[in-house]
Amino acid sequence: MASITDKTEDKKAAPVLPVWLRGVRWYHAVVAVLLVIYPLIATGFWTVQIGAQSLILGLIGLSLMLLAGYGGMVSLSQLTVAGLAGYLVAIFGNAEWPAWLMLVGAVSLATVAAVLIGWISARTSGIYTIMITLAISVAFYYLVLQNDPIFNSFNGFSGVRPPEVFGVDWRAPLPFFYLTLGVVGLCYLFVLYLSRTPFGLALQAVRDNPRRMASLGFNVTAHRVAAHGVAGVLAGIGGVLLVWQNGQISPGSVGIGPVIDILILTVLGGLAHPVGPFIGAVIFILMENFAIDLIDRERFNTVIGAVFLVIVLFSPDGVLGLWGKLKSWLARQSARNRVDQW
Amino acid sequence: MRLFILTFLNGLTLAALYFIVASGFSLVFGLMRNVNLAHGSLYLLGGYIGFEVANSTGSWYLAVLAGFLSMAIAGILLQLLVFRYMEGQELRQTLVTIALSIILADVMLAIWSGVSYQFTPPAWLFGATPMPFINAYPTYRLFTLAAAIAIGIALWLFLNRTRIGIMIRAGVDDRGMLSASGVNVQLLFCVTFAIGAGLAGLAGVLGGSALSIAPGEDTRFLLASLIVVIVGGMGSIPGAAIGALLIGMTEQFGLAYFPTYGVVFSFLVMVVVLAIRPQGLLGRA
Amino acid sequence: MLRKLLSMTAAAALVAGAGAATADEHPIKLGGLATLEGPFAVPGEDGIRGIRMALEKFGHEAGGREIELITASSDASPDSAVNAARRLVENDEVDILVGPLSGSEGIAVKDYAKDHPDTTFVNGSSAAQRTTLDDPSENFFRFSTDGAQWQAGLGKYAYEEKGYEKVAVVAEDYSFPYSLVMGFMTDFCKLGGQVVEKFYVPLGTRDYATTVASIPQDIDALYVALGGSDAINFLSQYQQMGSAKPMIAGSITVDQSVLGAKGQQRDYLAGTITAGPIADNWDDPKWVEFKETYAEMFDDGLPSPSLFAHAYYVNTLAVLTALDEVDGDLSNGQQAFREALQNLELETPTGTISVDENRNAVADIFITEVVKDGEGGLYNEVVKIVPEVNQTLGLPEDEFLANGFASRDNPSCP
């Protein structure tokens, strides 16, 4: 949250850098470099299945983090918005629309849907939001399952490929990873930036005390709906990448299981900072792919449920919260030892 | 005409089942603001335990009792071990109960596997009852309707005529005041949770006899309860009844006259109600 | 998180390097993809048992090379099937993949196969028509039959032997039951039978009371294609309404779980006819031997091998037989191996199976009828074997395709 990042601001560097760059640290650069060289050392499987997929699910989680972390609205419809964008890309692709129109159309229609969902759910709060968005997600699942003319019912769409732009085969592991990394990186920076804009700050204030903000003249509902819209753009982009990665989309892709998965991985990572969903996504995907080697795959859900339960019970801020605790513990230790190199 | 009457009766009897499940959910939320998204798991677990009891004793009545009692105990445990420590933290409650329902679903799958189980209700409940216009109607479904009405009346009497019921209603209106006037709120919470969860377990056996119990029923009845209480208004028992009627009817008439999109209708009903009355039909803002 | 990731990558690279060093002698890696989690874990595990039986028969060796089995799990959704296939092909680097279990997974894996022309994909038990008819993939083989094939000859038997002329259909609303219904109606309509109304109920429907109420009274029989628990729900509600028209069942409807379910439907089920790729109680010595081997190998198995075990067995058997024929030669993009698969005349417990030019099985289909065993139980008795059923049900491919794929409204013969 803003208050946490503000604390770490480096006063010496401040005057030359724009506001949103002030929080940048050496380890941010290290992470960025590692992400860029990662696909060069990893196999195709690790690049796409683990790497790109974590980034994509992390992006959809990021849209939930934006709503829940900054806006205080836990929405279970983010995967549904993403799924709608994915479906639209498949549908427009079959209709052979030009690439740019296909993308703009898919993401903007998904955003419209997100705003509508926001409008319905923003009038409610807390637990109502969770239940209503869950119900909307399930309604969408049944709609695509039953609708034949538009959504091709049970079969959905298969053989969905990214368009060939600039003569690059975007489906190949390396281009796809860098495409994903670039897009997701921009979205991530955008959310960091957004959290410090007047809108972002007002949104966080609405989360903390809607009544006071209303009496100060802020339109609470409008802020919430707008947040749904912004999150809708992020989720929509995530959905487009996801359908390209999977190469297909069907009702199962937007069923209740994946909907809950997004909530799990976001909370697992932590809602306090935009990096949380990405950490959660990496853990979730590693578990999903390799749990079979460690335990009986059949009981995967028990394991993921138990990990989730432990996190929620003992570290409500997710893995980020654990990291925060560890850091403050380390800080205390180092203060005690009077180590000055820090 | 015959189809219309039959569909109407089917909607009524499905609503009865929904009411039994959803009233428990609504009761718990109304008093404690506790969001128990594991309510569907209690339904299914109650059904399975009831089945085991029916299987070993051969008595369907004992199964109904076991479904209620076992889940009432589970409800008390949930309140004592989980919810007591996170009062007022709605999001954490939601997440914890989602985690619990994932684990429970998987454990139940491990124990009872993917096959479905059916109860054998007593002979007098099986078969059809002669009716005017439609010749006959399944006796068991009529019984479900009667059971729901009985449970509704019992809940009403309990909440309005007993001391503890009056305390619960006072708690719904103003928890702080109730606690200040010397009532043991924790005990009250346990009683309420036991009744709410017990109703889910009871419904598991009743529903398992009308349909069957199988993996996935937990999510189905959780969703049905959610929609019913959102439409009717959270925390209101009459609201749960009205919501259940509306959803049961929508589902069955949808299936009869527009089978392809019937399932989507109940969600549309919910969205429309919310757009007009965000707090639900009988809910208080 | 990154450190963890990198160390795992390094480990993976090490493993891959170690594999490459001994390339000449390395065993053939066989991937097995099935649903080992969620509600479909029971059929998925039985599919893996089918693979194990075939491997056991060959002593885990084919064409002089050892066969190493690596399994991966999906949850019956196409997304998870592609993810699991990707893991097997790209991470574990299997040479041949056997799977997946269900129809829509099969279509997704077939599409995935196109991106990996050097790996050969052989079906598990998925039975969607489109997998091999609509834009098939050169490296996807299916030695098991599809849903429409499973019902071949059932319409004729119902019309001629049972004398049913007017039938109503109750089935789940998705592609697999559509193709079952098509398999049944193709014969039935041609002979002059009438399907007066089709009730496609949405997936996940549990309360069939209203569907039951809508079923017309003036029919001779009811065709039901519902799986497992849905079949049980439907049947008990159908009976409670006081109706008892004879039943014609889709291949998934009258399985062991329905025949063995506790309830009051036993008397009603007797006389139900169905058709499918296997018949539990066939007395052919090869099938009996297959059943006995299954029972010996797996203490925790089902009472009798399911059609999933059978399909995975047959497909794995084809892989191993073809490998034997080419002496384990997978060089040159597995060309020789694929030719061997294409020309195989595979001897299986359910007769000889070969594949057509779309690489889909031509196999025998069994028509069965439910009879009482005299001890209160029920079983399926073989009444007829329909030989060499191909994917276009005897029609030329272009004529079959011109009629369109099975859907809610296709075919129809009111």
C-alpha cells in the first residue's frame, strides 16, 4: 500500500526522478534482468508452461489485487472478464477480423462487461460483493455452456493462435514469453503508478472509510465502478494472453474451479502489493505441475486447500506478509548486531 | 395444462428443498454476520453420514436424525474453532470457509469416491399419490414440501415464542446491546450455528432421497443458497422462503419451457432483483 | 522465488543433459495422460490400469527397447489436458503419448499434436467424432471408437427385434451425447422409426421431474443417454412419476454403477438394450482372459474392466505392437513407426481392430440387453455383435460429412 512504499522513498534520488520511479531499488533491476534472461536458459516447457503462465495468471490476479487491495472489493468475476475477452478473441479470430480490431474489440467489450459487473456489485459491499460476483461467474459459465450460435457451447473454440504480426510466430516459446513479459510488465508498472495517482489514493480512502469519503464529496460508487473498469482492462488483456497460451477456450476454462484458483493464488501471494499475485501464481503453478511428483496427484486439492487455509489463518497478507515479518525480524536482528553495511 | 401444473408442483417442491438449506445459511448470517461458504459441504457431508447410518441401521429416520445431529456438531466446532477467532472479518471468514470446502470436497471424494448414493425412504413415501388433473404425483416430493413448511413453522415458533429465539432476534437487531444486557453471546452463537448447520445436514438426507448425493452437490447447493438468500434478503427467514420459491419456480419453468437457457434464468432473476433492491426483497439495508 | 525457480531450472537442465548423453540406449518414454483427480478419477485410474496391462503383456519392452511410463493428470477440462500434454511432451520429453480420457480433451490434444509433429499421439478413451473427422492431425491415432460408432446397429436392433417405432430421447446437452444419439438414429430413422421429441437437459441438472413430466405418453420406448449419477437420478424420478416405458440406453448409461446402485429400479432396468465397444459378460475366451488378467493384476480394480481400461489398453497395445514391428525405430520423425500403426491389424480382446485413413478405429460393437442373474443382481448379456463398424457408420465419408456433425437438432426424424 502507498504508506508502505512511501516509507522507503530515497530522499537523495527524489528530485531527478519522476514520482513513480522513486521507489526503484537495485533488486528491482536484478529481477527485471533475470526475467529477461530466464527464457534463454530455461527449456520451452519452463518458458511457456511455468513462466508465461505464471505471468498471465498473475496479471489476472493483479486485476483482483487492484480491486481487493486498493478498493476493498473482493471480486470473483475477474477470471470471467478474462474468459470473455478470450472467447471474443477466438470468435473474432474465426471471423477473420484484422489483428488490431480483434484485440481492441475483445478487451474493450470485456471492459464494458467489467463495468457492468462493477455497477451491479458496487452498490453492495463486503460479502455481498463476493457472492454476487461468484453468482455472475457461474451464470457466465452456464451461458457459454448452453449457447451454441455465439459461444459454441460445450466444445468452445480450439486451435486459437496469436496472429502473425511483424512476421513473428508469436506462438513459439521465446516470442510468446517476451510478448507476455512486455505486456504484463507494462500492466504492472501501470498499477504501481495508478496507486499513487489521485484516483488511486481516493480509491484506497474509499476502501478505508466510504462514509467519510462520501461526505467529503467523493462519489464512492463511481470510484468503485471505475476501479472495476480498470481491472477489467487488465483482466481482459490477461484473458487474451491466456487463450493464446492454451490455444483453446471452452466452458471449463471459465468454470468455478479456475475462478476460485485466481482468488487462491492472489491471496496466497498477498493483497498488499501488486507483486503478490505474481508470487502466488508462481507457487500455484509449480504446485499444480509438480505436486504429482511429490504426492499423490489425486489429493492435489487437499494440498492446495491446506496451503491456502494455513496462509489465510496464519498470514492474512499471504507470502508477502511472511516476507514482511521476516524482513522486520531481520531488521531487528541486524539492529541488535549493529551491522552497518546495510 | 398438465405440464403447467406438474411444473408448478415441481417448482414448489424444489423450492422446499432450497428453503431448508438456505434458511440455515440465512440464520447464521443474520445473527453473526458469519459467511459460511462451507455450507454446501455441510449439506453433502450430512448426506454421506446419513447414508452410512441408513446403511448400517437400515433406518431412514435415523439417517435424517444423524444428518441433522452430525452437522449440528460440525457447526458448533466451526464456531468454536474458526469463527470465534475472526469475528467481523468477513473476508477472512470467506477465504477460510472456501479453503475448508475445497479440503472437505476432496476428503469426501477420497472416502466416498465419485459414485452417487441414493437413500431408500420408507415404503409409504415411495411411489405416487393420486391427484386431480395430473393423475398422480411423487409422494416423496409432497413430503419434502410438508417438511419444509413444518421446518418453517418450527423456526418461526422458535424465534418468536422461545426465550432463546427472542434473544437471537434481539442479536440480529443489535448485537452490542444484547451482549451488554448480560446474555452469553458465545453460547447463543453456538446454538444458532448448530441449528443452521444442522438444517444443511438434514437437507442433505432429504435432498439425497429426492435426488442423489454425489460430488458437486456441495457447490450446487451452496450456489442455490447464495442466490436464494441474496434474492430474499440476507438474514431473513421469510425472505429465504420467498427467494426459494422464486428460484425453484424459475428453474423448473425454465427447464420445461426453455430447456436450453433455463439454467441461466435464475441468475438473471438475481441480477434484476439486485439492480432494483440491492439488499434483497425482504432484506434490511 | 527466483532463486528457487532458477535452481529448479538448473536441475531440469542437468536431467535433460544426462538423458542426451546416453541417447542410443535410452528407453522409449511413453506418456500416459488421464484424469487422476476430481470426480473423474475413477475412470482415469482405470485407464492407467489399461496401459499397465498392455505394458505387462509385453514385459515393459517393445522392439528390443525398454518402455518407461510417465503419467500426468488432467481434471477432464481441455485446458488441463493441454497443460498435462505439454508437461509430458516438452518437459518429460516422451516419444509417444497415450491419452486423453474425454471427448473435448481429445479435440484439444489433437490440436496440440499439430505443434509437435515429432511426437506420436495415440488416443486414450476420448470418443468425440470431430477429433479424427474435423481437421485431423497426421500424428494423432485412435484405435478406440467414437461415440456414434458405439451405438451402431442399436437402432436396427431396437426397430427390428424389439419392435420400437416411436421413441423419445433424454440426454445431456453436449457433444458426446449428441454423437451417441446420432449413432442410434442413423439406423433407426433409415428403417422408418420416429424420434418424436429430444430432451437435451443442461449438464449439471439433478432434478429431472419436469423433464419426466414433459415426456409424451404415446411412445414405445425411451432413449436415455445420461452418465452415472444423472442416470440414477433420472431413473428414480421417472419411476416415481409412475411411468415405465422400456429403455434404450446410451453406452454410458447402464454401467456397473447403475446396475449395482441401491434403489428400487432393478425390475425396471431388465430388458434395457444398449450398445458399446465392450460387453462385460461376453463369453469369448479372449475377453474372459482379459478380464481375469485384470482381476489378477489389480486388487483395487473395478469388478470388471471399464470401457476406459479397455480403450487405453487397446491403444497402448497398438503402440507396443507397432514398436515391435519396427524394432523400436523412432528415427526420422517416427515415420516407420507411424506407417506400422497405420497398417496394423491389431488382435484385441474385442476382435481385430484397424484404422482408417483418418487414423480412426474400425472395430466390432456389442449390443447387449440387461437380464436378471437370478440372485437379485443384473448384468448385460451380449445379444448381437456388429462387425467392423467404421467412423462414418458405413456411409462414404463425404456423404456422412455432408449430413453435418451431430448437434442438438441433427439428425432428426419426426
